[in-house]
Amino acid sequence: MFKQITLASAVALAVLATPAMAADEYNVSSGLTAASAPLALHGVDTVAFINTGNRIQGAAKFTAVHDGVAYYFSTQENLDAFKAAPARYMPQNGGFCTFGVSVGKKFDGDPRWADVRNGKLYVFLSEAIFNAYQKDPEGAIAKADANWKTIRHTAATEL
């Protein structure tokens, strides 16, 4: 006989079966990469993005797993740079939308809408949100930095 599983119990089981980092500290794609970790930044090479401002899609053959999250790179050199200094290249606010974090929410950060400021990568939900951020980028970043300290370990569904 099959037991009916409610959405709430399915979510609870998924949380229990997921590594601790998946308490929404990082914005990742659903599913796992060949490296058995969820994919960050929609597979875009964060080193290339920060160093050149270009959104270059990474490749699975150049994968680094940091803190339980997979990052793809377009070259071995970029992979090596990330491995040498991951904190330098990781998207801010766990890869969640910076403007969303500035208002206490965790929305998808889409690298199509991004800004590199002071050597740090900030991603946004959409063009409209990115345009709103551009009206006061320093203010949004400051609010996001302050909020991230309190919401980092909170599931997106609880915000």
C-alpha cells in the first residue's frame, strides 16, 4: 500500500536529504552536475565575467566544487584562478539577486543581468530589477550586505 505524501512532507524530506549548504546559502540550479553538486551562476564562468566583463558559458570539463556548489569555467586557467582564490570570484550574496537581498528576499540571480563593481560580481533577477538597482547601486549593495548577514542561513521560502 502506498502512503500519500503531502507537499509539506516532500519538502521536509528533500531538506533532510540535501547537504547542509542547501539551506539556500547559494543560488543553484536544480539537479546535480557530473561533479555531484548543484550548479551555480547558471554555468557562466565567473572568473571570465569578473576579469573581462564577458558572460562566457563554462564547460563541465572545467568544474570546481567549492562549499558543495559546482562552478563551470571556460578555460583551465580560469579554473585554476578560481581554485587559488574562490572567495575573490564567487558571486556576492550567494548568487541570489542583489536587489532582492537588499529587501530581505532570495530571488534567482540571472547572469544576463549583472554588474561587476569593485571586483565583485552582483547578479539580478531581471532587466527591470537591474534597472532599479542602477538608480542607487551603492545603496542597494550596502543594504544587501547588511541583510545577507541575517538571511544567509534562511531558506528562501521562509523569507
